[in-house]
Amino acid sequence: MLKHIAEMVASVDLPVNADFESGYAKEPEGVAANVRLCVETGVAGLSIEDATGDRAKPLFDLPVAVERMQAARAAIDATGADVLLVGRAECFLVGHPAPLKESIRRLQAYAEAGADVLYAPGVRERSDIQAIVSAVNPKPVNVLMSANTGLKVPDLAELGVRRISVGSSLARAAWGGFIRAAKEIAEEGSFAGFEGSTPFAELNSFFQEDFKKR
């Protein structure tokens, strides 16, 4: 993972934020050690989430989750690097019975623990987004847009959202188009799935212009 992150950092001029999952460790000490290694890749930011990966107990208890966030904060500060720490509450994604209330409780605690940006992936409703933004103000909030919920970038900005992630959505959109077109060929003998495809010359031009900028 560290090698993969380093390759991405080296390949672009833009700042890179690493989805560092739960720090690849359970104990705060392990999180701190791994965060230091991640900072060394040259990232501009990294996120630490509170998911355990255990279906029976999907979230770290809040006191432990806070200790892990504090450890990540201390590790970043010790390097002297200007790296953003994103605190993630995974309540919506793990099926918590009260995801909004628990997300707010956890995000407020992570803000106190030193997170620079707060993030509750999976929140979709306008009112829930507004509640999270208000609860952690003035800390910035990141929102994941993984589906067409009807909200647009200006709507999120109006709600006070400061960062937007799309996760795997662009890749899924591309693969979705590929799969639909392939199925139409295999099942119906139709090439209708090619309708609206980007012209070859336009793709070539896009990649040529991108190459010139390097």
C-alpha cells in the first residue's frame, strides 16, 4: 500500500490524499508507526477510519477510536510535515442503528482529538449533511457522492461542505458502461451500447494534452 501511494504521489503535481483505512493496525502505537510511514510517501493528507473489519463489532469503541486518532495526529506532528488528518466515522457504511447521531458524536470527538477534516461516508440526505456540518463547525466536512442523489456541487457548497469525494464512482460508471455494452452484444447481438461513445480522436487529444503537461 505504501508503495502504491508513493507511486501516485510521484505521478501527479496535485496534492494526494491517501485513504489509509484504519491505519492498518488496531493499537494506537501501530497506527502511529504506519502513519509516519505514510507521511514519508509525500502525501498531502490521509484518513483514519474507525471500522474494525469485524462484522460482529464493526466499530472501534469510541475511547479506543479517539486514542487511535490522537496517535495519528501526534505521528503527523512529529514529522513536521504539513499533512491533513481526515477523521472518518463509518457508521452509515456498517449499518449502525442510529448512524447520524453516532456519526456526529464520533466526528466531534475526532475533531477534539486533532482531525483537520471530518468525514462520514454514506450520508446522503440534505438534512443529515447539514446536521453534520453544523455539529463540527468550524472544522471542514468531506462528503462522499457515490450516487446521483439529486444534490449538485453548488448544493453541497450551500450546505457548508468543504470537500467532496467520489470514491469508486467514476470507475464504476466506466465499467458499468462497458458491461452494459458487452451484454447487449452477447445477449441481443446489438451494438446500441456504443451510442454516445467518446470519439477516438477526442480521446487521443485528451491524452496528448495530458502528456504535454508533464
